[in-house]
Amino acid sequence: MSLLRRLDRKPGDSVGAGPGEPKVPAGNGGSVEQNVQRRPVPQARDAYMDLKNRVQNRLIAEMDPATDVSRTAEVRQTIKAMYDEILQEESIILGRRERDALFEVIVAEIMGLGPLEPLLADETITEIMVNGPKKIFVERAGVIQRVNVAFESDEHLMRIIERIVAPLGRRIDESSPTVDARLKDGSRVNAVIPPISLQGPVLTVRKFFKKPLSVDDLIRFGTTTEESMEFLRAAVISKTNIIVSGGTGTGKTTFLNVLSGYIPSEERIITIENAAELQLRQEHVVILESRPPNVEGRGEISIRDLVINALRMRPDRIVVGECRGGEALDMLQAMNTGHDGSMTTIHANNTRDSLARLETLVLMAGMELPHRAIREQVAAAIDLIVQLERLRDGSRRVVSVTEVQGMEGDVITTADIFKFEQSGFEEGRVIGRLRPTGIRPKFMDKIEQAGIHLPPSIFGVAQRLKF
């Protein structure tokens, strides 16, 4: 009797579409989620899992342990030949689509990230949130929704997490229950496991575009405007120090990556990150990544250590993925001692908060510095703050481009060069535009000295003269 009859399959049903297994389409095409329309009977689900596990375990047992899984095409060919042989030996009869779908599920388990593979391949998904093995959510177009995909158990999810972190030389266990990592394509990964997490392993993946976003993409998405990016291009080339500020998930790293594309190719760039995410296209780039302590609690290399070391590497530009601790002091000192044109990101809800947070981060360096001295360092080092925000419709927008002008008494003075103006809210979308305020930055002479001449219209001056 064929497997299809043993599963008591009806037309359109899916094979093994239970909440704890990857979904195999029943031959009607479409995505994994589209093919899962109804919950199969328990007998069908158990039979599918039995088949999947039996074939998968035989493949693992018969594969050469020394197989280099990085050679994807060759390994897939080997697995396919073994897979066909196993199905034939066990007299398992499947339709072509079911056979191919089961093969992809097993390959994902052996070579990839299991149930995450179809989600990672879906370009409409920007974030994957695994809240334990049975609850997986994704973000599409700024909207979070649950998907009908799941892991088999806590142990299954833990195997996938360990598969992600092991090649990076990182670890996750009861003594170190949190970890930051990255996928091969640069996507950011965070994992938390018990005893910290009370609902089993939790995994968060922030996907990166396979093709890095360009300036044109940001303008097309409405994140920013052509005028503001022309101004920022001039600011980057003329070596102004820039901070990209924003809350979680506002696109700070993406925007920093776009800005870094304006750095001239002949300059030496050193990037410093917790998990390497920036995708700079210049040739002369040195990528540094921090390292957590080992099992004995030794060998940690912090972002601050890397910033200090970078100063000895003859950098033209230092780009720090994110300032979140005492490295802020070393970054400011670098900006104030000849390393102009450096850039970083910081978590803050608005421009004023970013300055206050920067001051707090400097204090975390353990130096007993008076507040005024810190503010003077900040005012002297930072030229521009680009503030990003995630609006209520889920869109990510640049809401201000602000110049840090100096000190008045004990207060850092700023001026908005560009400011987002919302004009309405229609059909679930925020209507508005980043507009020039008519203020020209004080460092315009620096831009002119770099041989860049910006028309007054970029700052809205020409328009104002008409009134």
C-alpha cells in the first residue's frame, strides 16, 4: 500500500502539517504556508514524522562524517542520491511534489536551519521571532504576524541555535544563556535559552537584504529624500562626524551602511561591531568583531578594546556599528584627535535623548569626568545626528537631520537642517515628507573646501525667498 493511502490523504490535504513539524505541500504548488490549509488527522501527522525521521536518520548515519557541508551543490547531489535509494529500498511511494518537498525539509535539517529555511528565503520577511519551538512570528512590511511553521521540540530548536553560533566560535549554555551571532548573509541573530527564558529557547533573526539597499532604494521607500541624501553625501565626503540615532528596529545599521557607501574608495576604513553586519563595498576595509569570554571567563575582546586598537591601525575612518558602553569615550576622543569622518549608531528616541545617552555612555567608561567636560567633548566631536523613527504604520523614516552647533552655558545647542513634517494619515499610511528648514549648517565651509558646492535650494533657501 502506498504512503498516501496509509495517511488516508484527501485531495488538497498536506502531508504532515501538524503544529510541530515542517509543512510539506500536497502537490498544489505555492509556498510552504500557502499549502497548509487544514490540520491533518493525528495518524497522518504521526506517519509523516515517522517517515521524515526514519529517512533523515538513515541519511545522517550513512553520510561521511567528514563531508564538507559548505560545498552545497555537491552535498545536495550526494544526499539526493541516497534519499532516492532509501525511498526505493523501503518501498515508499510519493508524488513528485511530495517527494521533492520532503527532500527539501530533510536537506534543511541536515545542512541548513530546519524550519527557518523557507522563512529566510522569503524576501518579504524582514524579521523572524521564535518564541519557543511552537510559536514563530515574522515581520512583513512593518506588521508582525504568526506563521504556521514550528520546531519539533526544545531540543530541535537548540540544535539549530547551536548550528548558528558554533562556526563563529561562540557558545550558549546554562552558564552563558544569551548570545549574539550572525548568519552567513550578515543577518543579525540573538538567542536566549533557559533558565533565562521561561518558555524554552527564544531566537530572533533580523534579516538583511541579500543585495544591500542603495540610496535610490531608501528614497523610493520614502525613508528619506533626494535633497537630504545629497547633503549627507557632501557631509560624509567632507569628513564630518555623524551619529545615526533611533530606537530598536528603525533601520540604523542599514542607514549607516548606506552612508558609508559615500566614503571615498581610497581611504582606509576600519569597522568595529559586536557581530559583523555592515556590508561596505570599498576595497580598503578592515573588519573587526568583538569576542565574548570563553568558558573560563577569559579572552573577552570588547568593542572598547577594538576602538583603542583601531587608533593604532592608521585609519582614515572608524565606523562603529553601535556605541553601547564605555567605547563612546574612546570614539569621541578619536573624533577629536584627527580621525574626522567617523560614524556610529546609538539607541535613542530623539536627537536630544541621543546626546544625553552619549553622555551616559561616556560615564560608563569609569572616568570621573564632570558633566560639562563631557558635553564639551560631545559638542566638539559630533557634527551631525541623523534621527530615524518607526512610524505607526510600520514605515521607517528619517525624521530629522540635526547639526550639533556647540555649547551655550552648560547646554549643547543643535539646529535641525531637515525635519519630517506629517501632513496626514490615509489608508493606514503616514503621509509626510522630510523637508529642509532653511538653516545652513555652520560647517558649510568644510564642505566647500572639499570641492562640493551645494545649491541653496537643498536647504530650502530659494523657496523661502519667494514668499
